[in-house]
Amino acid sequence: MTNEIPQELLWELAGSSKVVALTGAGVSAEVGIPTFRGPDGLWEGVKPEEVATPEAFKNNSQFVWNWYRERRLRMREVNFGVSHKALAELETIIPEFILLTQNIDGLHAKAGSKNVIELHGNIWFDRCSKCGVRVEASMEQKIPRCKNCGGLMRPDVVWFNEPLPEEALNEAFEASASCQFFLSIGTSALVQPAASLPLIAKNNGAFLLEINPNETPLTYYANWSFRRKSAEILPAIVENLRKILKV
Ligand code: NAD
Ligand code: ZN
């Protein structure tokens, strides 16, 4: 943990009643779930772009199902990390705190975050590929069929070439446009439309903070950037904020 959080940044955050954070695969990389674009960006030896698509599911549903089953088996062993925990704490300190996540691992909720908008779905749920009914994820090896309509079930996640869930996206745009402080954490800021959320916030007057060990297209626009891992920064922000707010 670091103590090098600038006071001006802390006061800016302390003075914000509505704060939005956007997280990406980086916050979960810390607990051993690899990012797609990092050096271990191959999942079970397969490029995600080749399997996490509607076309792959259409052409080879069982293969895609198996791949997700493997991911679920691995992810289920993983617990949340200090970054997830710090974000859950921020929610309890800040009057209105909304967490937008591109992660599908469900770790924010596991860490205690309540106000979470999942932009890319959640791997712990399945959805019918025909009628859309949503149920808890099955660990069966054979793809289950929908109890309503007989359609094939699929993981309730957003695949490459698919639109984001409309309601979640609208809420995310609304929250970003109306917040006073926006944190972009562990996201490459490349995947649209989520990547435009920090800029919407900034254009509407929010203070934009980025935490990412690597530079991103967002860095240029950020009011402050930490070139560090989120686990090294977020707990320090929470601790210092508590001191300022005396909570
Ligand atoms: P990404 O893989 O494109 O980028 C991850 C970012 O995290 C990179 O910019 C990297 O520099 C940064 N990073 C790595 N370690 C970090 C750390 N310790 N602290 C802070 N930042 C760190 O991921 P993305 O931008 O989130 O987009 C890829 C898509 O893949 C997402 O939309 C998501 O749905 C999906 N995905 C999800 C998971 C998950 O649920 N855990 C994992 C992999 C991919
Ligand atoms: Zn159905």
C-alpha cells in the first residue's frame, strides 16, 4: 500500500456526493483471473475472440459450453481481492456510489458491493438463447435446454459482436453523466461502449481518475493517473478518505 495519494485528489473525492467507478479485468487479475489482453490472455489455450462469440456458439455450441464450464470451475475457486473489498467500502462511505463493471466474475458482489451494474453480464447465470429466460448457472457437462421453450441455454455474458444489455447501459450512461468523480480502474479503455463512459463523465464536469499499471487511451484525458496496480492504490484511498471524513 502507498501513502502517496495527493491531498487535492482526496479532497475532490471527499467533496463528491455522487461517485462512479468503472472496473475491468485488471481488478480481478490480482486474484488470478487473467485479463484477455495480458500476457496470459489465452483462456484454456483458446483465444477468447474465437470462442466468446455468437457465431462460435451457433457452429459449435458444445465446445463453447465446455469452455465456459472450465472457466466456471476455475473461477469458483477464486475469492475477491483487496481492490474489490476497497470498492465495497467506498460504497459505504460515499453518499451515492455506483459501480459499473465489465467483469463477469461476480467478485464485486461477493466482496459486498450492492450497487453494481454488470455491463457484460455474469458468468454465474445462464440465459436461454431463444426466449432469454435467466437461471442460475448449470455445471452440467451437456448443454441444458430451456424449461420454457426447449432452446439451448448459454452463459449470461456479453460476447464479442453482441450489444450490451440495454437497461444496464442506459443506467451506466446516466450515472456517468451525473457524477462528480469517476474512477476508471483496471480497464484497457478500448472496449466500446464502456470505454466512452469515463469521457462522458469528464465532459460533464467530473474529476477523472485512472488506476492502471499501463497507459491507456484514457490517460490523456484523466485529471490524475496512477501507473500502479489497483491493490496498491484503492485501499490507501479508502483509508485516507476515512481520515478526512472521520468515518
Ligand atoms: P482488458 O483485458 O482489456 O484490460 C485489462 C486492463 O487491466 C489492462 O489495461 C491492464 O493494464 C490492467 N491491469 C492489469 N493488472 C492490473 C492491476 N493489478 N490493477 C489495475 N489494472 C490492471 O480488460 P477489459 O478492458 O476489462 O476488457 C476485456 C473484456 O473481457 C471485459 O469486457 C470483460 O468482460 C472480459 N473479461 C472479464 C474477466 C473477468 O470477469 N474477471 C476477465 C477477463 C476478461
Ligand atoms: Zn427459452
